[in-house]
Amino acid sequence: TIELKIKAFTEKPLISEGVSQTPNVIVQNQALQPVEGAIVTVTLKLPDGVEENLAMDPTDVNGITQLTFSVPTQTIGIVELSVFASHLDFEDETKTSFRIWY
């Protein structure tokens, strides 16, 4: 049986308005081996409460995927990222965040 383990982190913990951000996601099995081909989605919850769903590329041979996106302006505060990954019939989720500042 495969059990997925997800680690997620952003390239920059603190950014300015209108700057791009890159979440990195690592998907491994219970033996901490990379899982290639996992489907990963991220839900951003912006400081104003608006949510945006992003589909990332499937994980590579190292179990890694990343996606760069532009952060909207006029949204000072904390952005929460809910990360969901699935592979075959197995899934896992985790959360991370970053702060938009002046």
C-alpha cells in the first residue's frame, strides 16, 4: 500500500504586492521515495478571503513540482495555500503560507 507524504513551501516567505511567487511541492511515499506523476492542486486563500485554484504540473521523477504565479495587488496580508496531491487511489494534503507586504 502506498501512503503519500507532501511537503510544500514557498520560494519567498515575504513578498511585495504584484511580485511573483513560486510554491514548491514534494510528494513522497511512506519510505520517503519520490512519487512521479502525482497530480497536485493548490488553493490560494488571499487576505481578502477570495480563493483561487491552481493546477500544478504532475510531479517529476524526483517527486517535485512548482508553479510561478503573480500575486494580485491591493492584497496586503497572509496568503494561505492548501495543497492537495493524489496518485493512483492515494491522496494527502498540507498547508503553507506567505505574507504580502508593502
